[in-house]
Amino acid sequence: MELLGKTRIDFIGKRNISFVISAIISIVGLLGVIQVGRGAANMGIDFSGGTAMQLKFSKAISIADARAALHKNGIAKADLQEIKDGNKLLVKMAGAAVGKPSEMVQTAFKKEFADNTFTVESSTEIGPSIGDKLRKDTVVAAFLSLLGIILYIAWRFDSKFGVGAICATLHDCLAMFAVFFLMNKEINLLFITAVLTIAGYSLTDTVVVFDRIRENLHKNLKGAMHTIFNDSINEVLSRTIVTSLTVFLAAASLFFFGGEVIHDFSFALLIGVLVGTYSSVFVASPIVVILENRALAQKTKTA
């Protein structure tokens, strides 16, 4: 399905503008990663340790009333989230001791809402040491994933394409951290799952563009790199947009209809699809052009 027909957009010519935009995004994302490493961001209980409970009440309950009831019974630090479907309430307490918080919350609600019975649908408790281990394991998993990407692209194409792919993938991951950090959204295992998912999506989109570039390089070795790369990107532009739109619509369905539990996860996917599509065109390809031009200049110099 071809949405745009034949286009002649000078993507590579806009690389200076895209590099400035990407640099700003990456710097903010890097700050977010540093804050996550320090534990200063909005860390979920997966990484900080704590308790999360989902309660189902027989009658509707407001967050203000629930928070007042907890405060009255000595539970000051609790994050409350209303789940509109079925009078449900999500209670999170980061860094609290395992075991006691769950009992304290149930006791408080039974005392303050005697006429509004509830059941505990789910309860998750993670100790601080487990949270710290999960955080370290996540860093290792992300590093190994990126290393795998470099090796795969370097083997399938060459090292210059590998550098472009890894820069684009890092850019996408940092962009997602930047958005979540600026919006003070919770950093948890679901978010990390979304980041690694988008890293894979971005790589797939980048490989499609790189495949066409490689084909055209073999066909037209005497052409200017700028022209070959632009032509290649324009040739796969419709395919890129259709693929990204399909994934975006699937993620949007999860965002609007998937419920509160995966709301942030699907939001991260939405951001990631947009950024991943952008980076394949405006980050990965221009970097390879620069490296290819340098390699050609070096060959000419030594010849």
C-alpha cells in the first residue's frame, strides 16, 4: 500500500536541524537515566521496594476520601490511583516494610468505611534488596541488548551502519526516559519492557532503510552519498509510514481501552513508535552518510 507515491524530500540535508533536536532530547534523557540510577526519579516499587494492592469496593470511593482515611490512621506516604471500571482502587507504598503495610491499609479502610466492604484482588510486595537487584539486572539486560544490536548490524552490513543503528537506538531509549522524567511518570519494569520493545522496533525499521541504501549503493557506486541515501529513504518512506501507523494504532488501542494497569506502558509505546520512526530517517541514516563520506575522503587521500 503506497500512501505518498514518489517523493523527493531532502532528509539528509536537514541533518543539522535533526541533530540539534536529537541532542536536546538525548541530554534530557541522559539526565533522566542519571536520576533513575540515583533513585531520585519517580521509581516504581519494582525498583525501590514496597507494596502495591488493588482493592475492589462494593460502592464507589473517591481518592480524597481514601487518602483522608489512610492519613487518619498514620499512613501518610501512599500513592492512590482510581480504576474507574468496577469501583477499584490501586494503593502503592514505595520503600515500606514488607507485610505490615498491606495489613495497615486493610485495617484503615475497614475502620473508616465499615459500610463499604472490599476485597483484595491483588497484592505485590517487594523488599528493597530485591528492588535494587532488579534495577541492576535491568541495566545489564539493556546493555546486552544494545551490544547485540551493534554486533548484528556490523555483521549484516558493516561497522559504519552499526554505529548509525546503535546511535538511533540509544536516541530512542533516551527519548522515552526524557518524556517519562519530564512528566514525572513512574519508572517500573513495564516501562523498561516498553523501552526494550521499542529498541527492537526501531532496529527493525532502521534495517529496512539500511537494506534499500545498501542495494542502491551497489547499483550506483559513483553517485553522491547524499543523493543515494535520500533516494533510498524516499523509496521506503510509504512502507515506513504504513508500518509505523499500524503499530501506533495498536498501541493507541491499548492506551485508550487497555485499562489503568498498562496505561503508562502503552503510552511509552506510543512515544517510542513516533521517536523510532523519526530516528531511522533523521538520526541513523545521516550518521552513516557522514561516516561513509569520511571513509571515501580517506581513500581518496591515500590513493
